[in-house]
Amino acid sequence: MELIRIVEALLFSYQEPLSVEHMVRAIRENAKDIVESGDDDAEAAKPLAEVTEEQVMAAVQQLIHHYEKEGHSFTIAERSNGWRLCAQVQYADWCRSLYPGKKPQRLSQPALETLAIIAYRQPITKAGIEAVRGVSVDAMVQQLVDRGLVKIEGRAELPGKPLLYGTTEAFLEHFAIRSVEELPNAQELRRVELPSEPAQPASPEPKEVQLTLSPA
């Protein structure tokens, strides 16, 4: 029983990202059952009953290298909560055509700017977002919440207890990153001072901020 083939089968059969820990647990439990059964595969299954995360991770990397070397149209990509088989990016549009009712709507530039600010400065209030953008963001924030890219994280310890906003797992999936730490470094977004009191009326002249957030 080749570990690399077992890992490939697990990734192929699971519809969601699969963590290394989850794979190790599944392999160990099944291998122990085989060993205890005493059937013909019992001896071969013994090493798998003690498989480590390092071994599974090595198998994942071997598969990625193999797919790349052979020129496959798919690969294994790491997401925020595990690994999954997926099509290479150049085939995304072809795969998307299988789901005509689920074609993602493009984010408008204002929505993308608002999303970038939330991503870099989360958790953040609407007043904080407006301090960076210089315009009202009520509609943009609601649109991002409705799209599942932004969620309410709680309330700030400020007068009026304003809501705090942060990004979701869907945001990470949309931009094909594992965490917000992988976002490009936007120093301007991090330097703008956020308000520590109720928001003041938005400035009629928005500040110019260089944004580098874009979907994969």
C-alpha cells in the first residue's frame, strides 16, 4: 500500500479542503483496523498505522511535483483549512462553465477597495474604513457581507459600541490564499490613523490609497 496513492485517493474523494491532521487520522484508523483484522494486507498496513504528519506532507509535495512534471490540468492547492485537488488556474473558466448559475460576480472598484481595507486592518469599524477611504461605506460593507466575504466580528470598545468587521473563509478561498498574512504589503493602508471616537463627517475629497488586492 503506497502512502502517496492513499493520500491522492483521500484528496480526490473529499469535497472540501483536507488538513494533514485529518489525513493522518484517517490513514492510521483504517490501517489499525486492517492490522487487527489479520487479513492479507495486515503486514503491509502496519507502517501506515504509525504514519506521521511529515510523511503525509511529503506525499502531498510528491503529488504536486508529479502533476506539474506530467503537465496535468489539475494540482493540489493549500487553502486556509487544508489541501484540495483543483484545476490549474488557466482552466478555471472552462470549469466554471459547468456551473452557469454560480458564476461569481465581479467586485466593483469601491467594493474591492473597501474589502482591501477590511482585510488589512481587521477587525475594523465602518468609521475606521471611512477614515481610510474618505467616503461613506455603508452600502459597500453590506454588499460584502451579503457576498459572504465579510462578517461581523463583534463590537468595538468605543462610544456607541460600533460593529467590527473582518474577512471570512470565503474571502481566503476567493483570493486563493491561506491567511491574510499572504496579502501584498500595503504600507499606506497600515499607516492611516483610525478614529478612536465616533466618526466625523466624511471628507469630500477621498484619500488616494494604492490597493493591490486582486482575485486569483
